[in-house]
Amino acid sequence: MKAIQVSKFGQPEVLQYTDIDRPTPAIDEVLIKVKAIGVNPVDTYIRSGKYPVLPSLPYIPGSDVAGIIEQCGSQEPSFTCGTRVYTCGTISGGYAQRVTAKTSQVFHLPDGISFQEGASLGVPATTAWRALFIRGCAQAGEKVFIHGASSSVGMCAVQMARAAGLKVYGTAGTKAGIDRLKSLGISGVWNHREQEYLSTLQKELQNNRFNLILEMLANVNLSRDMELLAPRGRVVVIGSRGTITFDPRSTMGPELDIRGLSLFNSTGEELKQAQAGIQAALTTGTLKPVIARVFSLEDACKAHQQVMANGKCGKILLTP
Ligand code: NAP
């Protein structure tokens, strides 16, 4: 079968389109015939070799696929061949025509949800759910600000937060991103590429600050986030691509919480809870993944360049 293999860490060009043997599922695994593959920023961090936890070489990147169950391990009663599924993690690696995954990483794809939409869920939707409801403890009636709401994680969070009764605000860096967020029903949106956007935002909101912030670029925004939070507000750090200097005193008077998030820490129970919420939202139509661009599997190198570009406003996918 065809797959993308990485034999040395480095630039996108290390993603090699190659022939490898089809994997065989272990007793608690399934084999999935892949129809669509989600590309996430973390795939690029790992590929570059600059991530705290690295796979041994060679490896096949990718955690999020959607497809059809083709074979079940010998102790696997929860799936039957032909079932439409999506994954939050694989064993053999996602950028391939077939993958093996533990059944605890595999979830039913609701009727009416396409494979491309299914492949957009694993990392982004699960992160959004965890950030809002597990790390962020979001409550109906609260105000949430999503700094980088035009991200794949952000657009899932906008939809989930609205459905849960929060008032949702956020930022994007392009007019297309702002328009997209308006179409998702956001209550207020600002452009994070405009110099004075935070001052404008503060003036517009006056003292009506946010209870919760989901932060996609903490190394740029964390210090200013402290000025946007209401007393006892929380910020969940989802993305950060560098360091920042800020005055910890700003957290003291208003008793602000800075909460880190790593999807890799999800317990089995949290994963199940998040998928139940995501599947219900897909079924009722309150969550619809936004897709920006689809590349063929052999163009994984271009997909890795694109996933790190600004202004794409949606999910980057591969099709095998
Ligand atoms: P994505 O779709 O590539 O989105 C990146 C976002 O960052 C874009 O919406 C971009 O907006 C926005 N951005 C650019 N400059 C910004 C600024 N100054 N302030 C705020 N936002 C800004 O990425 P994703 O897949 O949704 O992931 C979002 C981030 O979370 C990434 O850094 C990713 O690595 C991280 N993440 C972490 C976890 C975890 O476990 N902690 C899990 C998933 C993702 P425009 O393009 O509109 O300018």
C-alpha cells in the first residue's frame, strides 16, 4: 500500500511517498481503509524533530483519519467490517491507505457526516472540547474569548461554546476568517493582525470582561490576555510557539488561572466523554467542521507547508 514515511527529521521534503506492507491489527485493534486524513500542526513539529516526544525512525505521521473498518482484531466485538469511523490516534500512522488503531481510539462517524469532515475531528474537535469543558470548566451564560478563533480548534470551539449557551467572541487574521466566524454566529470578532485591536476590543467591551479565554498563540498574547479577563477568569493555553515575558502580579488581584492543555494527557474516560459530545453535536448539526483545502497523499509535503501558513481558515486534509 502507499504511505508517507519519515526516515529522518527535517523540512517537509522528508515526507516520502512510498510503498510499504499493509499493517495487521493486533487483538484489540482494527484495520481501517482510509478515505481522508487530517493534517495537524503537531504533525509538522514532530516531523521537524523539535517536539518533546518523538517517534523512533522510520515512522508514518498522522493521528486523524476517517474511513471504513476492513478487519477486526480477534478480540474485537465493538466494531464490524464496513462500519464508518474516525480516529483520535492510530498505531501504524495516519498518512497511509490503511491504518491500524486501538479500538479505544476509534469512534463511529455519524450518518450524514462525510469522511473529510470525520478526518477533521480527532485533534481539533477533541482539543476544543477539552479546552472548553474539561480544562476551561465553561458554564452556560459565561463569556468566552477565543484568541485565534479562525483556527481549526477555534472554529470547533466557537460552535461548541455557542451550543452550550456561552457568549462567544474571538479573533481572526483575515477578512475571510472574520466573515467565516460571523457565519458561525460569533458575537464579536476582531482582527489580530491590526495593531490596536486589543485596545479597540477593550473600549468596546468596557468593563464587561471575559470569564474564559482559549489561547492559540500564548507566546504573543498571554500578557494582554490578563487584561481581558474578569476576576477569577481562566485562560487555557492551547497553542504557543515561543516564549513570553510578563508580570505575574497581573494574576494576583483578580485571582486569574493560567491552565495548560495537552491533548496527549486525555484519559480514556475524557476521550469517550469528548467524543460523545462531538458526536451529539454532529448529529444535531451544531458542529460542522470547516475544511480549507484537500491535497492528495503524495502531496503531504505541500500540505505541511500549508498547515503552517496564516489565513487558511479551516482544516488541511489529505486523501489517499
Ligand atoms: P491552525 O488551524 O493552523 O490555526 C492557527 C491559528 O493561529 C490561525 O487561526 C491563525 O489565525 C491564528 N493566529 C495567527 N496569529 C495569531 C495571533 N497573533 N493571535 C491569535 N491567533 C493567531 O491550527 P489548529 O490546528 O487549530 O491549532 C491551533 C494551535 O493549537 C496550534 O498552535 C496547535 O499546535 C495548537 N494545538 C495544541 C494542542 C494541545 O494539545 N495543546 C492540540 C491541538 C492544537 P489567522 O490564520 O486567521 O491569522
